[in-house]
Amino acid sequence: MPLLYFLPPLGAVLIWSGNMTINQLTVDAIAPSSIAFLRWLLALVVLTPFLAPAAWKHRSTIYREWPKLAVLGLLGMGLWQGLAYVAAETTSATNMGILAAMVPLLTVLLSALILREPPSLGGIAGGLLALVGVTILLGRGNPLSLLELTVARGDALMLVAATCYALYGVMLKRWPIGLPPWVLLYAQVIFAVLFLLPPYLLGPMTPVDGGNIGLILYAGIPASIITTFLWMLAIRQIGASQASIFINLMPLFSALIAMVALSERIALFHFLGGVLILSGVVMAQTLTRPLLRPRPVPAPSDADRPC
């Protein structure tokens, strides 16, 4: 597999790591329903001058496939990040990171159920190894300390959000819609805006000001347009199961961003957790042998051959 295929998922996860900080900063700056809607509205406004002519050119395909596009827009844009903003109000960033790290394993499970893809040895072992690295990283060297975290409403919401995003990746692979990648993204954004409009109108509608405009801009352009395109490209190139393994890099990237932006010190557990996470990603990408080999079909005997 060409190394260039690894760049889209890496780029997407790097931007998402920055957006984990944005999620926490929005708690006191803007209502979840407001930023969830405004980020995709901004993305729609930015994309429309460039993609509306192409979307019109493919209008017959969009009309034919609109139910699938609506489901993808709801899962990957409406519920995944919308629920994360609500979850941030009643849970910690640590809990959110742990549950977001469940996306790869959920993707493997859903791929086996929906796509009938047998899980690979590397996918299972690498996913579990990377998850151990995540627990060491988030538990600050003591994974057992995570057991002391209290269960909150936000934890359940984040688990639902992670399941929605895992399902989004699987269905994106399940439905090979005949649209160029940017037009496919644009169509999903339109449906995401339509789904998020009612919660926004029901309020509370937070006015845009100097305290939240930067959060909206980051969430609307890098964390919405660029990451979604990169993720769709990654799924097309390496598959939903393997691409989702890269999500385990989010805690590592988040720690590095904090070190640069907030002058936080990196401890030994950061390196230990990072090595395990990277090892899990490499294992998932290299050990692609199916965990269960299909039984060979026996060749017909002479007695079974037609005369």
C-alpha cells in the first residue's frame, strides 16, 4: 500500500485533535445547537460558489441517491459532532477521548455485520493494542485510574456519537455513490444543515461575537470541510476499518498540540502510550490476513461431473 494513502487519515486526525480542544472551549462560549448548525452553514456558504455548478451537473444522481446522502449527512456531520458538543457539557475531555477511541473497534464490528468483511488479525490485535495505549495516555500512566471516572449523561451521548461515526464510515463504503468526492461532500453538507436547522431554531441561539467567532471558523472550515474530504478519501483508498484505526492517534496529537500551544510538559506515559498507539496503527495496516479463513470449496469428483 503506498505511503501516500496514509496522509489523508493522518491529516484528518491531526485537525480533529485540535477540534477536541475547541469542543471544550465552546461550553461557555456558544450553545451546542448553535455551533453545530453554524459550522456546517459556514461550510455550505464557503463551498457553494465552487461546487454548486458541479452539483447541478450531477443533479440526476443526487436526486436518485438523496436518501443515502441524507443518511450520510445525518450520521457523519449532524450526529457525530452535534452530539459531541452536547456531551462536552456533562463529561470531561478524557472521557470523550476514550469513547472516540472506540470508533475503530466499532467500525471493525459494524463492517463484519454490514459489509460481511471478516476482521483481520491486525485489525483486532492492532485495535486492542492501540486502545491499551490510549488508556495509558489518558490515565496518565495508570490505566486503572480510568475505572474511577463517574458515568455521566455525556458519556452515553459520546458513545452514541462514536457509533454514528463508525456507521458513517461503513455506509460510505457500503454505498459507492457515483459522485465526485467534493460533490459528494457538498451534498452531505446540505442535508446536515437541513437536519441541524430545527435544533438551532429551537435554541438557545447564541449570537456570534468576538469570543466565539474563532471557534466557529475553525470548526466550519478545517474541522468540517477539510477533514470530511480527507476522511472520505481515506475510506476510498484504504477502507473504513483500516482508516478508523488512525483515530487512536487523536490523544497523542492532542498532547503534542497542548505542548506547543499551551506549554504543557510531556511525561513518560505520553511516550509509552504514543508508542503503543503507533504500533497498533502499523499492525492494523500490515497484518491484513483475515482472522477466519474461508473454507475451501472441494473440487467436484468424477462422479459429480456431468456426462
